[in-house]
Amino acid sequence: MTDDDMWSEDSIDSLISERYYSDFTDRMKKIAEGMTPQKNESAFRRFSPFKLNLENV
């Protein structure tokens, strides 16, 4: 393996990805913890699983 092979664009991208992966996931977890889930009430009323008739399927 030569230096050119070792420092190709793919190798550099892979190393950068490995280096910052945990920082990225930690940041995404912090963002997700700060959000509150919002339910779409009209969708819940429209697709009520307890009103489905599965006998005729």
C-alpha cells in the first residue's frame, strides 16, 4: 500500500466519519430529547385500529 492509496478521498472520508460519529449521535440525541412528540389527532381518528374489520380480509 502506497501513500497515495492510504490517503485517497474514500479513506479520508471514512476516517472523518469514524472520528465524528459519536459526536454526531450525541448531538442528535440531545436534539431529540429536547423535542416533544406531537400527535396528529385527525390521523388518529381516521385510522383507528380498534374499528378495523379484519374478518373480511
